[in-house]
Amino acid sequence: MTKLSRRNLVAGGLAGAGASIFPGFIKEANAATVTRFNLASPNGQAMLKKYAQAVKLMMALPPSNPLSWTFQWYTHAVPTNTTKAAAIASIFGPNPSPQKALATAMWNTCQAHFNPADEPYFLPWHRMYVCYFEQIIRQVLRDATFSLPYWNYSVPAGYPLPKEFRMQNDPLWGPLFRPNRRAVVNAGQPIFNGIGVAMDLSPTSALSQPTYLPAGVAPGFNQALDQGLHGNVHVFVGNGQGMGSVPWAANDPIFWMHHCNIDRIWVSWNNSGHVNPVTAAWLNKVFVFAGPNGQGVKAVVKDYTNTKKCDYKYDQLIGAPLLVAAATSPSAAAAAPATTVAKSQAGPIALGAAPVRVNVQAAASPAAAAPGATPLAARLSALPENRRLYLVISNIKADAPPETVYRVYLDLPEGNAPSDPINSNYVGSFNFFDAVPHGDDHSQHGSKPVSFDVTNVAANLDARGLLKADHTVTIVPSGDPAPDAKPVVGDISFVEQ
Ligand SMILES: [Cu+2]
């Protein structure tokens, strides 16, 4: 295959959208299945080297070119130092052009970080985004064999940001460096250092969701993965002008290795017998991307519920627990009625640098009225086999990324924050990655609740007599939050479902 010099590439054919330099090139590439490798493996390292070359080439293309780094980044979201309208005006000028029309259709379309109603499209939209980005790199490199490597941060060897992304002035790896990360991350420490724990990088809680969509207060696989592991990695790598903020995230080259791994977790979940939505509305949803020749393409969700259309496989999947519930209808769990056991006063509850303790009052219900029994203990003793207790926090919002995660505890004894953050009162953590308004229309940005299955934590505390008669939920920042973040949560409740 002819190898074009970088100068030719930048100055020549790729500048014009729709100009196909090698007709049929991509068709050839897709005739064979490619494998996406762990970036730590020898094959993955070879791909990472190609990736670094591609990032350099894409960053040298003008932002008006759909194959450029900036055009691809802005597809996810336009950064906070401009707006979509202003960026389009300054990059394309006053006259219409195919590229300008494509930018208007594509930019700021990341699902679902604008409108919470779009949450079910988080996984398919990012699968499409990663797939077209991969095809663009094949075109830019003239290399049909390229596949995006993934970053497996859920194993100890993967806890630090891969070293190739931390070598600022290296001739080969330099394009993968970004300064806008947390200091510990670019220093090569585990990315959770200072604000998290290894458990925050586990895919297990998402993989154990039996349904794709929320079922009552259970978040479902798509949202659990988005809010949990996915958001944690963004916030851990950070900062507020980098991976930790939706509008800046896709400017960090590690973004693509992160989302390749998120896609691998989706494949793993499906591979263990879990089913995706089957509604026509979800399957027929269309999104616009740039194809490998810079032309606009329409992608339909039904073509991306598996890996066939994009034609790739992963070198290794994660063994997801196959739940009995997964074999039943995807909406079976939604039919189970949810009962509120206890609820806090209506929010918003301001979070800051100090722990916040919230009283959660028992709902007036006969089951909770047994003398001497705490509301949760009463529920636990009568809990049917097929039901669980959840802690639900509604209306999570912040003015800016807090650049830390918050930990949640049930009936934590009064006094100082626990010396071991993962103690027997620990329920889990949540982040604000998807809870900061951005984009041209802030009013659209609502928020999704987060929920935690607290059945085991409550049962363990109950067995040791440590559940309180009046329950409290304590929310503790795991590091100093950014001063302008002003994070708040709405009310907090315990729900049986
Ligand atoms: Cu992301």
C-alpha cells in the first residue's frame, strides 16, 4: 500500500470532505474481522504505537476537517471556553459547506450527557463513536489492520495511566500526553490515589445488573456502568479541563482507550446471556457521524447492538455472572412494585468539603411500626427472597466538576470520618461526571438518581446490633472538592423492591 507523507496527507486529499483517496479501502478493511487488544499486550502495544502516530496526524489537520482531532472531540461535546455556535462560526466562517453542515449535525451529540432522557443510548452511541473513530484512524494511517486497543483499569497492573500517555516530550508518545489530569495520574500512581479505592474500578456491580434499562430503582446495566465505573475513571483521570469534565473529556487521547474498554464490558455482559432493549424506539434511533472519507453517515442503533456491523472482536472478555433473572423477560423486574421504607426531608442537600449527615425518617407504614425494630431491620426480617433494599439519592447536581467522588455510609457512628473509608457502614460511592450542566441549553440538564443495593450492608449491621433506630446516611467527599463545584443532592430514601 502506498505510504503518503504526513505533509501530503495534511495538505492534500484529506482536507476535502467527501474526497475518497482510496475508493473501496474501508470495505476491504471490514471484509476481515479485526481484534481489539489489551494495550498492555504485545499486540496492543503495536496498536498503541500506530495510535500515537494517528493522534499526531489528526491534531495537525485543520478543525474544519471531519477527520481532525478537534472535529472528533467536539462531536462528544464542545469545550466550556466556547459554545457550539461560536465554534462553528469561527472555524467555518459565514458560508455554508458540507463540513459545516456535518459539524452542525454532529457536535455536542454525546449520549446521554446532555439530556437525561437519552440515557438508554449511552452504550450504542459510544460504540458508534469509537467505531467511526477507528475507521478514521485506518484511513489517516493508510492501515487497514489498525484496531483500537483498550485500557483494562480493573486489574492492578492497569491501575496507573499507561506510561505511553505520560511522556510529554517523547517524539513518539508525546501526542498522547495531556497536562489536564490529576497530578497523581501523570505521576504514574494508581488513578484512584487520593480520592478513591481499587473497588471503584471494578465492573462487577454493573455486570451484575440483570436488565439493560432501569427496573424500578435498580439502575440497569447501561446506567450503572455509565454512572459508576465509567464516570469514576473520568473523574479519577481528571481534571475539570480534561477527562473529568464532559466538554473536555474527548481531548484526552486516553478517552478512546477508556471507551473501548466500556464497549468491551458491554460485549461481556451480552456474552453472558443478558439482553439489550427490543423496543422499536431504541432500535431505530439514528445518530450522525463522520465516515472515514469525511462524509456524513447515519448510524442506526439496531446495527450496533452487537459487533457485527463494525466487525471487530476483543481478545478477552470478562466473565459476567449469569443471573437467573437475565433469562426472563428484560422488563420482568420492572413489574416488581417498589415500596419506600424511609425518606429524608426534601432536598436540596448541599455537599462540601465536610461530611454531611442526613436523617432518613421511616415512612408511615405498618411494617416499620414493630416496637423496637429499626425501619430497615423490620424490612430485612420480612424481606421476600426476590426483593432487595436500595438506598436512592435523587437529583445529583454540581455547578462545576468537584474533581472528587463522594462516599456514602449507612448509620455511621457520629464523630470523625472513618479511618478506613471502606468499613462495614460503607454503601458505595458516586461521582458528578454526568451531573454538571453544559452545552448551549442548560435547562435540559436534569439529573438521574443513583441507587445502591444496601441489603447486605444493612443485614451485616443488623446482625451486630449496629443499625440505628433513626437511620442516617452520611456523605463524605473522598478528597477536597473544587471550591466552585457546589455539589448538591436531592432527597435520600430507602426503597424495597
Ligand atoms: Cu466517557
